[in-house]
Amino acid sequence: MFTAIVVGIISVEIYRIIIQKNIVIKLPENVPPMVSQAFIALIPSFVVVVFWWFVGHVFGVEIPKMIQKIFEPLVSIGDTPIAVILASLLNRVLWAVGIHGGNIVSSVGGTIWQQMVAANQEAFAANQSFQNLPYTFTSLYMDNYIWTGLFPLALIMTFSKSPRLKALGILALPATLFNIGEPLIFGIPIMMNPVLMIPFVLSYVMLAVISVTLTSFGILPTPVLSVPWIMPAPIKTFLATNASIWPAVYVILGWIVMAIIFYPFVKTIEKKDLSEKAENGELLYS
């Protein structure tokens, strides 16, 4: 998918430049537009095809492999705090610009992380202990300590003075409690929104940094048990850590951190909404 996006952007730009330079086949004005437009597209389309033929067959550049190499650091550093922080950063940045960050990052690191999960579960089944697990920073680690949903954002929005934000917050609150963030990602929206992109990325990176720090000091255990992702985050982490209370409390504290980060940015959008309503002569409060 990522390759298709890159190829699509470059192809459209080549096409646009050729059209702007007026390097096209021109037909007499009495030729029907349907026919003339088809001839106008011939040269740009031919150049695009030839360009990618040269890239792939003459220069031997394999774009999918080249893109995969960009994400190879995730695999090479493997079970480390850097992997967790980098994966969190890439995931949120990609989501913020309209690309499914989870799919992209998981396509590179998902296999190795899942192998780590299987090894940890085997060790836990044998010893019934979180001590001496072969791996620490697995996909379950990120699922339980970092990807805890957008419930704090929805909760803040329910108290907003902006009718739009308040209604959307109330609507999204049940979904976000069960780790479904699409009503906010596409509804506010967060995606391609310069204001909310910042806390969206920052809050999750902050959770990643705090989580790996606490784990490094032996405060947070490594989640071992697989729990459906749709389970509310504190309960999911409670079950994934074999009924440990402190990890579940940590998730709630993480929600508070997220709420603090999101709050000033939500107020900025709220102020803008209310200003627009005032300019349109509408009521400021519902």
C-alpha cells in the first residue's frame, strides 16, 4: 500500500508537469473534447510508463524493498526500548498523515514481535512467573501500555463548550472506551489536522517513554497473556498481566497524562469553533 502511495504521487506529479509545460498532442478545435482529451493524455501517460520502466528494469530499483529498508531499524533493534519508542512514533505519525500506521509498522515488525509473544507465553506457562521471560518489549507490551485508546480525548470533549466537540465526544465515548478511535480520528478529525496531530503523536510517544522507563526499573511487568483488543484498556492490561493491579492503575494514570497533553489543543479548537459561531451570528452555547 505504501509503495502504491509513493508511485501514485510521483506519477501524478510527472503527469501534471508535462501538462503544465504543454507537451501534449494538440488537435484542431473542431475535434470533440472527448477525443482531444484522450490524445492530450497520451504523451504524459507514455512518459510515466517509461519512467517506471527505467526505474525498475534499467536501474534495478525495487521500490517495495527500498521502502522496507526504511523500516528495517525496527527489526534490527528488536527487543529494545528504542524499538518501542520508534514504533510508537512511526505508527502515530503515519496515522496523522492518513496512512494506517498499525498496518505499516506491523508489516515490518509484527512477525518478530509475535514470535517474542509466543516465546514469552511458553516460558510463562512453564514457570507461572514474569521473571526470566526471554523478551520484554513485545507487541503485547505496546498493546497494553501504549495503545490504550482515545478515551481521555473523548472524555475531555464531553465537557467542551463547543456543541460540535461536545456532541462528538459523547458519541465517541463508548467506542473509545473499547479502543475504537475512528470516530475521533475521522470525526474531529485528528488525521491531517495540524492542531491535533501534535498531541496525538506526542501523547503516545510520552506513554512509550514512561512505560519503557518504568519497565527498565522493574516497576512494570511484561504483559504475557493475549486479551482481545476491544477490551477496555485497564481491564485488558489487568488480565494480560495475570491479574496484576498496578499495571491496570498505570493505564489509568496514562490516560490522565494523555488528557493533560490533549487539553490545551482541544481548547484551541473549541475557541475556533465558538469564534466561527459568533461570526455567523449563532448561539455560542447549546
